[in-house]
Amino acid sequence: MNKNFFHLSEILRKKNNFNLNNLEKFDNNEIAKVLSDNTLSLMKHWIKFQQEWINNIYRKFKDYDKYIILIYLVSKSWQDDSSLFKFYSMNEYYSKKNIKLPNINLSELSENLKIPKETIRRKLVELEKQSLIKREGQKFFLSQSALNLQKPENSIKNISIFLEKLSVLLSAHDWFGSSISRGDIELYFKQYYTIFWNRYFKLQIPFLVRWKTIFGDLESFVIWGNMGINQNINLEKIVKEADIKSNNSEIKKEQYIANIINMADAEVNKSMHGINASSIAEISSIPRATVIRKLNKLSKKKIIKRNKKLEYLLTGQGILNEKIKANYLINQKNIALFITDVFSLIKKSSLKI
């Protein structure tokens, strides 16, 4: 798709009043309602996108804490740039040899990422030994190899599919206007990469930190999450097999995760297939020995169980499930805020493709 690309600096020269912070936005409550009313049909696309992104982290970095530290610093550098009206397209950003990172404050990182200072210090040393970051005196730089590891080509494609489908539903409302194609959404994300992807990082960093706080570590969350994805697929099959009419098949977000995790306990689903340790290891790239150790931990908390086929399923039991359900609703609210921000930038700002 050939379209004219504009540098944001050119837009700024033409529009002195350009200010993303004062951007007129869609009503978040309206978008949240459409998202809630179409949870079952929409969330499978978000889950596919989320699964690809988070599994890719471990595949490339072998360590969630290192990645969170890196993207926090990158996000902060993008925020600092935006205050100076500096923005980059994806091609511009990844053509750089080194990216200067902001000054590292261990106390700030520890507080915001819920990682002990000593762990952060150790992870920074490891990142430097891996040549993912470079130190010059008191300054830190993100290396070209680190840039290549986290270039989100597939993630942008997957999130564009989700956003396109949501925009079709939103286009039924006069206040939204016409739907937006996935191709155009991809162009916006790539052309104004540090603007759009920084909003994504601001969604995902707290998302990962919250789940880490609940599960104790992100490996346990990812393992639990892949089991949830498997049960979500089964939930969709059951809905289709029941031949429920589309106007009755949608599940409100308050019910959605409860339905997924309670399926294994339902009498009608006693023969439902789960997922085994080897499959989880293959999907997530987490070593099988680690997967088994984490599964044993989750089993002791009674939030998962193993059937006679040695497959694991989520359960509705355990105190932890109450925290999981509450956090799911928090995540849905933040996803709606992110979506509102993205569509407002595309439809209401001076950003053009």
C-alpha cells in the first residue's frame, strides 16, 4: 500500500497549536460498552495478539524482568522526546545504531516495576554483558541488537486485526463515523511508531506488573494464561455447538473470565480437554522443567487441576481466583482506555497517512 508519509516535524511547522496532550477524545465509556457487549467475538482476537506478544518476549529475552526494565526505559525516553516534539516512524527508529536511554533511577524502577533494586542492578549488568545495552560513563544506550529483538512487526499486524473488527462495530454509531481498515491502522502505528507504541507500552507495563504481583512471577502467569487460552477456545466451541443466536451468545466481560475458569468444574465438561506441560513449554518457550515446577505451585494454590490424561485445566477454586477476576476487570478498563486513545489519534488528531 503506497501512501505519502509525513514527518511529524513537518506537521508541527504547519500547525503551531499541535498538542497530543490536549487531544479531543472519544467517550471511553461508549467504547467500553461496545467492547463489553461483544466480548466473546472480540476477545479471541485480543487474546491471540496478547499471546503472540508475551510469548515472543521469553522466546527472545529468556527473562521477563529484563524486558520490562528495557521497555520501561524505552517508554520513558519516548515520553521525554514527545515533550520536545520528537517522534519517529518505525523505519526511522530501527535504523538507528544506538538509542540513548534516560538516566537510570533504581528507586524509581523498583517502585514502578515491583522489582527489588538489587535485582534491577543485576539485570542491567546482564543486559550489558549480552550487549543489549551499552554504557558510556553515566549514560546508557540501547544497542542495535536489542532493537532487532523487540521490533513488533507481527504484534502490529495482530493488534490491527483486533482494532479493525472493533471499528466495524463502532461504525454503527454516528459519533464514531466510518470503520478503519487494518491496513490503515498498521500505517498509523508504523508511521507514528513512537507515539502509538508508547501508548501500548503504557498499557502493557502495568498489565505485566499487576499479574506478576498476583502470581509472584510472570512465568506462572504466562503458564496460567496459556491454559486460559486453551479453555477460551473450548468455550467458543461450546457456544457454537449450542447454536445460540448471536444476540444471546455475547458474554459480558464480568462473566467472561468466570466462564472460562469455571468450565473445568462444570459437570457437563468433565471430559473437556486440557493442555499438557510439553505443549505449554512449546507455546510459551519456557523450559519444560520450569513449566512443571510452576504447574505444581499453581496446583497447590488450587487454581488449576490435572485430569487423568495429565492435562491441566483452570478451576474456579482457590483464593487467588478472586484476585484474578478483579484484575481481569481492571485490565478491560485499561484496554478500553488504550483503544479510545488510539482511535482518537487516528480520527481526531492532525496525524495523517
